[in-house]
Amino acid sequence: MHGYSRFLSGLVAAPHTPLRPDGSLNLPMVAAQARLLGCNHISGAFICGSTGESHSLTTAERMEIAEAWRKALANSPVKLIVHAGHNCLEDARSLAAHAQRIGADALAIMAPCYYKPASVEDLVEFCAPVAAAAPSLPFYFYDIPALTGVNLSMPEFLRKAAARIPNLAGLKFTTTNLMALQQCLELEDGRFNILFGVDEMLLAALALGCPGAVGSTYNYAAPLYHKMIAAFQAGDLVTAQRLQLQSVKLVEVLCQYGVLAAGKALMAMVGVDCGPVRPPVRRLTDSQITSLREQIASLGVLAQPLSEAAPV
């Protein structure tokens, strides 16, 4: 293996952006989020992505959040990956350059989702100047066609982008196409760092050789996945399958209420209140939060609340 094949590994959380009740940024809460990740042995923070409500934030706000995370992780082994995806190429370049300037560990972007790239070549044309704005940072393409509406071949993207993007590290692979996942993993003798983005199917990705994963449920349920990974590595597939099923049940509950809003409610349950979501995502009602708490408590999958966790 060569290149960036295992630059990121283990569980990488996709943190929520903390907001005050009025919807403004609550930057002081980032320190508590970072501490929670450290307590739960998370290897990276993939900020301002889908879970981070990136497209509901201004470019200036995204820079403020990145700076808050860089400060919060200053003495932590947790790596900082800044998502700089934007529908405007120049804003994406500004976010990328800012990420390098503040000392982020890696950069990522998703495809523009209004005027969409129609081909892999079009996608590479958009990504290359963004990656070039932060040439010292490993660059990841964040493939999430369910949200962007851009469904292109990732093996083809890696092959073609490698010639145009010297700092291309790999993918955040958030689709259920396991055939394409395996093709990406073996491409050029495992050159690329492929991180799986579907929490409820992580066991399948581990079986195919994924070195790590990026997901929202790792913010508040990391111990469940650590146990599953340990069982898989020990050859105890029965236990690993049982724990993956717990993840499936967790995600099933989240989907009942809306994954983003429910996830923020669960963050409050583990002692890190990230506040509401921004419109057009709907906030949960008090009765919904009560019902959600009851359903999640019955699963027993949440991490220890931050106030009870051992110091990092």
C-alpha cells in the first residue's frame, strides 16, 4: 500500500453544529463536543458536513466553526477534517484555503447540488481548483448521492482525479454500493483512503477492508461501534452482527423523527446540548423528544454522558 491509504482510520465523527435557541452559533459548545469525542476514542472530527448543516450556514460561520474546532482540538489526537463543499466554486476555494491556514488535518468537499456535474470529468473540474487552494492538505471527495443527487462512478472518479489532484487522499463513501466500495478499496493496490459513511452497514464495510468510517451516530453511540469492531477483529461474527443490529435499530428510530433533529436531541442526552436545527429542517416538539428519549433508552446504546465520563 502507498499514498494516503490509512491516513484516517477508526471512527471519525461528523459533529453537529451547535446552535443557540435563536438559531445563532453556539461556539463555546464546541469544546464540550471535542471532549466527548476524546472520551469516546474517536479518531477524527469531520466538521460542517451533512450532519453539520453546512448548506444552512454562511461561509463566514463555517470559518468560525472551523476555528473553534481547531482551538478545541489543539492538544488532542483527534484529527480535524474540514468540509468545504459549496455550490459556489470560489466559496469552496475560500473555505479550503482557510482550512489550510488554520492548520486543519484534511479537507473534503461534496458535489455541488444545484447545478450538478453531469460527468466524472465535470466533477473533477470542480474539485481540482478546490484541492489546489489547500495543496498541503489531504483531499477527500465526499460522495453522498442521496443528498446531492450526483450519482457518479467513484472508481472512475479516483482514476481520473488522481491525475489532476496531487493531494487526492480518498473518499468519504456514503452509498450502499458495496461493489463500487470494493473496487475503490483495491484500486492501485490500495492507494486511496476510503472511509465508509453508512453507520448502519459498517460491518459490511469492515468485511471488505475499510480502515475507518465517518458518521453522525459516532458522536453519541461510539462505544457500540467500538465493541462491534473489536468483535469483528476477534473473529466473533455473531457478536459483531448483534451489535450491528443495535445500530440498525438506533438508525431506525432516528429516521422516525428526522435523523438531524433527532441526533441533536441525543446529543443533549449525552450532556452536550447542540441546540436546534436550522430551517427548513423541522425542530422536534417536546412530546417528540420525550418519546425519542424513551425509545433510545430502551436500546441502551448511548455513550456515557459527558458529565460522567472519565477525563481524557
